[in-house]
Amino acid sequence: MQTITDILDMPILSLSESDHLTARSFVQGGTLIVGDPGSGKSSTSSKQIICAFMRAGFGGLLHTVKSEDTENYLAYARECGRADDVILFNEASSLTFDPLAFEWSQTTGRGSGSIEACIDFFTTLMSIGKPQGGGGNEKFWELASEQAMRHSIQLIKLAGEPLSIININRAITSFPTHPGQHDEEAWEKNSYTAFLINAIRARKQTFTEHQWRDLEFAADFICIQWAALDERPRSSIVLTFSGLADKFLFHPLRTVFASGTYSFTPEQTTHDRKLIIVDYPVNEYGKSTAQLIQIMVKLTFQRAWLRHRYTPGCCHGACLIQDEFQLLTSRFESHFAQTCRGSAIAMLSITQSILGLAEELGETQPGSKTKAFLNNMGLKIAHRTTCPDTATYFADVIGRAYRYMDSFTSGGSNESNHSHSSIGGSRQLAYSVEPAEFSSLSRPDSTTPYASAIVFCGGSILNATKTEQNPQGANYLRVLFSRE
């Protein structure tokens, strides 16, 4: 019987002559890299890890924030012999990716292709840029928007029309706005919702009992409940969804992301080793638009990846590369980090400090949300950082140990000319790595390609740290990463 080799047990990156990280080390919740601008995090450690993924045969989704990100990824692919596996997704490529068309077409996995899956997808997109975990009024508008989406999607589905962001928006904005309007000739003639109702009438002979019940509830909500709703909250509900959909009414977003087609799929990264570069940099397309594009594609891939359970030999795994990660986060991120190991997805998240991430998560200081997310990251790498919160966080993660601390006291008396002094020591609990040490890590410059970093490997003891004086070793290691 042929033995199946588990790619997750393949060593892909060496930290020292005796410490070799396997692919499994990178899928255990992901990898976090932090460091000040110019500290070498993108050009050294992240480059070495991305190239390790490529050489190991991983496919992946690579996001772009800075203008140079795409060229860097293409150079890495050429260097690793993976240029033929690259799919460059941008306006010039003529490729399309309608996330809703992809979601709606899925038949694998329970819950795939369902109305609720589509609604959850849109709700996550509408939360971009808003504080996560908002309550009160924010939750009310979210639930109200979901309700409008649910009934519009139901109508589109029963009418046999293509499901798209544009069609959902057309349906919601053409719901009757006063009782009895659905019987008026002008509304019947000009409303997209009326068009859907007429299409449903033409197909009614094919409906099952469940579809008839669905139609009954949808019609009651749209023609009675919605029509009787006060104009002020109703208009706010419409704007909540239309504010997102409006971006997709015009070229190029309409052509690329709302065409009803998709030129590539998440399965191509895990099963065909494709490296998909989302070449819509935040710095070029603007934060709001590029964030929406990048997160929309990423969210579709994350959801599809999680529907696939990895078993040895089933696929090659994949990587998710996110430099300036704080700009690409969504409220789905923590759930993905907690569960992606079961799908063999290696997530690499690079950011300048945990303060920036905390701000995007709706916290003024790193709190429970930020720390809960970071706790998922099995591998943590710190380059030079002058952020006290980031340095203290890493010092806390590495931990404390008892060690002897020197003490010196001296004194004297005014009444006598005697003075005294003493030298001693005491055993105290202290940081294994003091926060101040993170601010003095070396950076690459014109004279050296190396950047020093402190690597924490999920609490594992690293072989290179074991000595005669310290046979138990340590859970961190100082590593020099090269940009060459």
C-alpha cells in the first residue's frame, strides 16, 4: 500500500541549523510579522516565508496595498520557478470575479449556495470600516438590511433571474412605497420588482410546495409590511445597502465584479497551485474602494477554503498573504484564523504595530478583540519596533522567568563620619526579553541585507536555544533574515 506523504510535515524554512519549520507550523492559526517602517519586515522575513510557500508548491491569494507589492510578488514567483502559476488579476487582465455568482453556484458543502450564505457575505462587506461588534442602532439597521436583502434575493431566485449585487439593489429600490402601489399601473410598468413578480407568475406551474410558501412570505413582506413602513426608516434601510451597491453600478467595478461570471476560483489555489495576485493596490485605488475589492475577494476565498476539509494527499494547501494587514481586516478574520488549519491554509499577516490593528477592530487600545485575534497566530515575528504597546505585547507573549538581579545600596550618617555599602542579589520574576530590546533590533541598509528579528514559535522550545547552562531551552530565537 502506497504511503501518502502529508505536505504539512514538509520542512520549508530554517531558523537555525537545528530548527526547521514545517508547513504545519504556518497553518496553526497563521503567522504575524510586525515592525516599524524600514525595519525589514516586508523585504526580509515576509519575503523568505512567501518564497518558502512558493518553493513548497503552495498556491495562494496575494493581496496588494503598496504600489510595489505586485512587482515584488511577480519577482518572487520567477525566483522560485512559479511564474507560470501566476494569475494576475487587474483591470488590464480582462479577468472577472463576481463573488456573488461564485457563492450562488456552489454545491459543495452544507450551506453553500444558500440565501443566508449570501446575506452573511453582504453583511460582512457592509461592516467594512465600521467598529466591529457595534450594538444598539447599528445592529437594528444591519438586521433591517438583511431582511430587505433576504426577500429581494428570494424574489430573484423564484423569478429565475441572475443573482447579482446590481439586481438585488434594483429589487430593493423598487419595492412598493405605499400600500396598494403594487396594483398601480405605473408601478407595474416601471418597477423591477413588478418585473420579477410577472416572471414568477409565468413560472408558477413549476413551483414546489416550499417555493409557494417562500413566495407567500416574500410577497407579504414586500407588498404589505415594507409598503406600510414609515418613510424615514425605510429610506435609511435602502441607503444602507445601496451605499455598498452603488459602487458596482459603474465601470470598472460593474464589469469586473458584477458581471455574473468568474475567471478563477479558490479551488485553483489549493488543487492547481495557482498564485492569484489581487492587483488593486490600496495606495492607487484609494482606501475605501480598494479595501472593498480586496476584502470582497478574500472573503469569498476564505469561505470557500473553510468548506474544504484537508486530508493528506487531497490537495497542496494554500497561503493567504496580507501585507499592511490592518487595512484588509474584516469581522470574519478571527473566525478564519481559528479554523483555517483544518483546511491547510497558511495565513501571513504583516503590520506595523498592534495599535493599527486595534484601531481597525474598533478599539482605542489593544483590548480583548485584538489580543483574541493575535492569540490565534502560532508563529510571531517581531522586527524593530518603537511602539511600546507592540514591544510589551511581544515581551508578554514570550513570558517571564526567574533570574537573579543584582542590587547595590550605600549610605552614611551625619553624626559620624562612617559610611556603608552592600552588594547583593535577589531572585525575581522578569521578562525573558525586555520590551526595550525590540527597539534596538538591526535593520537592513545599504551596507547589509540583514534584519534581525525575534521569533516566537507557538510556545515550542527551539533547539538552537538549548545550551549546557540552559538545557531546557527557550521559546524564542533571535534570527537574521536576509532580503537576498
